Amino acid sequence: MRARTVTTADGSLIEGIRAVLAGAEEARLCVAFASAAGVHLVGSELGKLRGRARVLVTTQFGTTTTDALSRATALGADVRVLNPAGSRTYHPKLYVGRAGKRLSAVIGSANLTGGLVSNIEAAVHLEGTSRDSALADAWARADAWWNDRLAQPWLPGAVAEPEPVADWGGDPALFDLVRREVGRDPVFETLGPDRKRNVVVECTPQGVYVETARSREKGTGPQLVPSWMVALAWDYLRAHGTLTNRYLLDVLHVHRSAFVCALLARLPDVRRRPGRGITLEWQAPQPPPPEPPRFRPGRG
């Protein structure tokens, strides 16, 4: 059996999870929480496993969203919710896949959220066969949780709708920053050599509605750029300090990357790095210096 540590620091965590799913004939994703961004990050792999992936989550803490589970279901995954009784909490982070006798798993700290690329997370990526007890036990444990008598099939409407800004990464400040920039100037020009106008006609909890020259020509009206796309890019940029348009498109799979980069470039503490490519940099705000101690004369 081969084992290696994977983390968000170098992107190996999301690569490892995608490898587990891409090489599987069937898969189990046992995580506490799921968000739309997290499902999106493995959406291509889940789609290819149509009908052969099981996703088990909890809704006890209000972090798992309806949008996430709807997306997983639309990709063909079988979804259940496990909310243990009493003081117990369902809180694993286990991704395991099987192809014949081959097994692979990622076991660590990361839920199925945007934290797969933006949090500080670590896990172990295991590859071997059903003869390796660690992998066989991981598969058996995933099935045991799935078959728990308290695990219930998820149905639309079974989970409370998220709060109005939950899709913005649960960060009301980001929603406010975007609305402020849209109010200041709703036109966001892409940053490449062929600059194109994106006009934001509305900013909502679900995302921003953007009109382009193409959408006007086709008469399709403004198109929604989901808020989780912006939040995923924003969180990654702040976590890693830099974000390229190519990484956003090819690795994070945000297909409105040109607009998202143009939007982020106008937010506080973000600047575009000089050069031909599109690279954004984020400079963390520095705290104010501490006040010098006040002199208090002693008593004579």
C-alpha cells in the first residue's frame, strides 16, 4: 500500500480526492459538511460516476446547503443525511473509491466545501487493494455509516434553505464589498489584451447577473454568475496570496474566470501583477501599530 500526505498548501489535497474518484468504479464520500463550491470542485468526477457515488453528510449545524445536495443529486450521486441522536456528532472526512480489487482513499480534515482549496487542511492519500486492512476498513466504515438506521435519503426541501449570504462563502463582508463596487461602477472590463465589457445589472444573494455583448446579441438577457464562484476565488486568493486566471479556469473549474478576475481586481487590497498573464495578488491589511505607552510620572 502506498501512502502520502496531501495538503491544501500545494494543491495536492484536491488532486488526491479527484484521483480517488476518477479512478473508481464506485465511490463513497462521507463528510460532515457540503457546499456548492465543494461539490463543484469534484463535479466532473462525480458526473462520470453517475449512479455509482454515495454522498453522506449531516445537516445538524446548518452548514450543509440545499444547493450543494441538489448539485450532487443532479450529478447522479445518491445522497443521504445522517444526524445522530443525542450528543453524538457525525463529523468524518473520508473519500474512498473502489475499482475491482483496487482501493484508494483520502482521509483527513477536509469537508466537501471550498475549504478543499482555501483552508489549511491535511490528509493521507492511500492507494492499494482490498487486502490492505486500512483501506478495507475505510470502505467498510463508509458502508456502515451509509447503512446506519438513522441515515435518511435526502430529498429537495428536506434541508433548510441557506441564509441569504451563505452562498457568498458565509461571508457577509464579501457580499457588501461586491455590492459596493457594483454601485460605484457596474462595468467590469476583463483584464486580458482583448478587453471586454461585463455589466452587472443586479447583485443578489445568489450571485451577480452579468450582461455581455454576446448575451445582448443572442437576446438571452443577463446571465447569473453564482456567488459561490466569486467566494471560491476570493477565499483561494486570500489563502494563497496569488491567483491566476489560468488556475481559476483549469484547476478550480470556474468557467466565468475572466469576469471573476475583473471583479476581484477591484476589491480592497487586491492588485493585478504586471505582465502578460492575469495574476492577482492580495496584500493582507496590516494592523495599526500599537500605541506607545503613556509616560506616568512617579510620585515624589
